[in-house]
Amino acid sequence: MIEKNAFIHHVYFWLVNPENSTDRNDLIEGLNTLSALTTIHSSHIGIPAETRRGVVDSSYGVSSLLVFKNKEDQDSYQTDPMHLKFIADCKHLWSKVIVYDTIGM
């Protein structure tokens, strides 16, 4: 269960080569390395589900949902050397990134 005051960091990636499964797998592998960070409370990596409704945007290639206990942990994550290495190693794989950050109410 996600705690009420959790900080949710949801990142959507559009791949440069969306039909290339190797690129998608390389991005997923890179995202999996981030799970070693102690500031991340829980995480989920996914690809678009087979849901087809007008309100569903499935144009992205991979998503990463990270749950932090608080904003301070998320702020620390942003400058963590492992996160910066992930960006440096994998940024060539995506053409667009959108982030949705939320805090519990």
C-alpha cells in the first residue's frame, strides 16, 4: 500500500526507435538499475497495456513509476550519481520524456 504522504514520480518515455525491442529492453534494463537506490520506496516499470479507450494514451514506449516516502527523498534521487549515470547511458534511447509528480492528499 502506498502511504498517504508519499511522493509519486511517474515518467513516460517515447523511444527514438519504437519498433526496436532491443532499445526498449536496454531502457528497461537501465531503469532496473535504479531500484538499488535506497531513497526509492517502491517502483514499477511497464509498457502500454492493451486498453483502447479514448482517454487512454498508449503512445509512449516505457513508463517508470517511483514511490518515495517524501519530497526530500525524491529531490535526493534527482542528483544521485546512479540516476545521473542512467540518464547519461540511456538518453540516446528516448525522443521525448514526460514526468508527472504527485503528492498524496
